Amino acid sequence: VPPQESVDPQKTAFLLRKAWTLYSVTPLYRFRRARLRDYARLLSAFIAAEKQKGLAVEVGVELDIKVALSSLADLRGSELDQAALLVQLCSRSQASSRSSEDKLVWSGWFCSMFGDDLSENLPEDFTSLPLFLSHGAESYTTLVGSWFQKTFDCCFRRLAISPQNLSWMVAMWAGCKLDRAASAVELVFSVPRLAQPLDISYAIHPEDAKALWDTVQKTPGEISQEEVDVFMDCLYAHFHRHFKIHLAAAKLVKVSTAVASAHCDGIVKILQSQYLPGVLMLLTELAISQIQ
């Protein structure tokens, strides 16, 4: 994953080290970036109306939700990509003084990082931002999602990550160069068909994981399925030699590296700003494959 200099770490720092839940989104119909202010007002009114129906998000607190929509111009891969779109919900409780800080209660963003496969052949009135990431109460995600679906005739779906894609991620990220002391590479497996659920955690020293990947990878900067399989097989063989357990029979549910961590339920944490584009490129690809 080549680090890209174009992403300004200052502007994207707030995206790091948060657990983001992933969704894929079909293209938005008649979305106009010049109208972000209007959209923020309409979404805010929609949330207020839904809460009036008794769908209180936080019980017992009178909350005034303010919506902000903004473009993250840096976050795109190629010229064909749309700039990322950030949605933020802030609450101001009516009890507190007007001057008090608004509190960020939920954020979500639409993104396309080298999503050319989808954007190239789109009719004129459609905007492709296939990956959506949310952080905060699920009730807000549902409200925001339903407003976007109604307004732009699009469809949101939770994006799960298969064990095969998790193994790609761990191979790619284990091979990344990092300046400072990196945290261990950790794989979490769930053992199926047991009366009591059992998870097995397998931690590998980051330098060992990188050294192993460097022996497996034939062409720097390129990765094949075969190389990922060999990398995983070596890890499995090592584990079996020590513990007599066949990890290949268990299900890979989570991977953690110094670059990012990912869970099969579609929850991702990105830890390094220089690898943000690389991670988003992979996630955009997953989102597009679910849509097509």
C-alpha cells in the first residue's frame, strides 16, 4: 500500500483511531454539492420530526440536533473520484447556556478512493460515493441513512468483511513500513460448533510478520491471492507446531496491525494517516463489489 503525500494529516486526524462501521451505498441521484447547506437544514428538520414521533434517541434529554455537511476535498484517489462528504450531528442541550460548546454526537462520511469502476459509466445525474463509514449511535445512522435513501434514491447496506478479505488486509498491512515501534500483528479466530464460544488470539511480533511477508512477496507493491495464501499457511503451520491446533479450521474474525484493524462485522479502525488512502482504496473496492 503506497503511502500518499496528498492527504493532509491535520485535516484527516479526526478520522483516525475511531471505530467506523462500514456500509456500501448505491449512487446518489441528483445530489448537488452546491446545496450542502440546504441539505443540512432539511436533514436537521427530518431528525427533529422523527424525534417528535417519539423515537427519542436519548431518553429524557431535550436535544437540539444541528447538522453540518462538508466536503473533504483531500480524500479522493483519482480525478474521477468525488471528494468525500462528511456529515456531523452536534447536540446542544436547551438547559445549558447558548454560549456552551455544541457536542459532536455522531459522524459519518461518504467516500470514493479510486472507485473508477463504478463512476466511469454512470449516467450524468448520478454521484458515486460507494463507501459510507459511521461512528456514533446506530439510531442516528438509521435516521441519516433513511433521509439520504429517500432524498437521493440510493440504498445503504451493511458491509461485512469476509475471512478471505481479512487475510488480504493482514498481509498487506503487515508488510507496511512504519517509522516508530509498531504494535503486534494480531489475528483473532472464532472456533465454530462449540457449546461455549471460544476465540483464539494469535499475536505476532511486527518485525517477524514483515520479514515473513517480505520472503513471500515476489513483486514489491503487488499482491496476489497465492502470496496471501502462502503467508497465512506459514502462520498456521507455525501455530500448529507450537499448539497442535489447526487454525485453518477456525474462522478468522478480526485482524489488528499498526496500520489498521478490521472486524468481520464491518468495523474498521485506521491508525496511520499516511496509509489512510490505501485502506480506503481497499474498502471502496469491497463496497463496489457488493453493489455490482
